[in-house]
Amino acid sequence: MNSKVNVITLYWVGDFRNRDFTPRDVDRLYFTVEKHIDRPFDFYVLTNDMKADVPGTKIELLHGDDWPGWWSKMELHRPDLPAGRTLYLDLDSHVIRSLAPILDYDGDLVMFGARSNAKKQDPTIVHRYQAATMLFTPGKMAWLYEKFLQDWDYYVTHYRSDQDVMGDWAPALPTFPDKWLLKLGDVHKNRAKYRNAPPEDTIIVTGQPKSGLFRRTYEIKWLEKMAR
């Protein structure tokens, strides 16, 4: 049997860019991971709401008041997180096939590569990674957390998100094959193309279209059936 791994997510409660995640979203993520993982795992929730009724073990954010929303993901690089190979997933993620290829990937920190949009000329955006999925070993990239901690108020105003900070500071990290990820926004825009099934290599479907589709997976029969 493969060695036990950690699976962790971020449940930040507050007003940030219309994000309104709930404990039910944590439940949904837990169940989709449980269905598709091939090895023992411990489930953790990094959160600023220690009273939340969620599965797994809660870990309190140290900077939740100052690092809103996705900025709190910089705390994933804290050296005091539970030891062991760790997979981070955003709460709008749906796993539809075995996580084994992702969990077995090499690298101290691995993400999917960004799908750059040449039309965007926003200097706060660094088109290099997508941080909705991260495989890492706690402490290996602690310098990211420590550097961010030193001047976080500057970085929050000069970058769009955590993934842009990592894209700037660590530009040569390994990335997962693009074919393993399908953006839910693409499914929403191309209903005819994805009506019956996802591409055969897709492992994770992620994203939060403005339509709120990530919670209405019953509208896409294959997604609801495969994810849970």
C-alpha cells in the first residue's frame, strides 16, 4: 500500500472578491477526494473559523485577518504544518479520476501551469502557475512564506494573487501535465463539447464560474456521477 499522505484545503471566511465558501463545500471536497484516492490520507482544513463544522482536522490561520481569501494560501508554506507529502485543493475542485498520478509526481512544489491570456496586460498578474492544485512537502518551500511575511502588505497590493507571487519568485517549478486539469469555466462555455463526457485524461475539474456552476454539478451528469 502507498504511504499515507495529507490532503489540505483553505476555508477562509470573510468578504473577498465575492467568495462565499461554506462548510458544505468542504464536505463536497472531502467526499470527492475520498472516492478517488488510492492510499490512506489525513484531511486538514486551514481556516480562520475554528468553530466550523467541517471534516478532518482544522489548522488555524495565523494571518487570516491580514491575508484575505487566496492570500491565506501563502500559509501553506509554513514550516509547522503536518509533515508528509501534501496535496492542496481549492474548495471548488472536483476529482473525477484517480489522484495517483498527481500524488506520485516529483517536486518540492508542483502546480499546473497557467493558461496565459495574451490580451491581459495587468502588471499584477504573472502567467506561470495555477495554484488551485498544489503538491508539496511542508517546509521545503518555507522561504516563500518567510519572504511574504516580511512585507506582505506590499505584495498584496503589487500582485493579484498568491500564484502570481509564486510565479515571480519561483519561476522554474515543475508543473503537472495540462491534460489532467479541466476548467469548469470551459465546460460552462462549451456545453455541447462537454455534454457527454470530459476528456479521457482529466483528473480534476476546477474553477468557480460566475454562474455558480461548481455547486450545481447535477446539471452536468457525468461530473456529478464521476466526482461523487
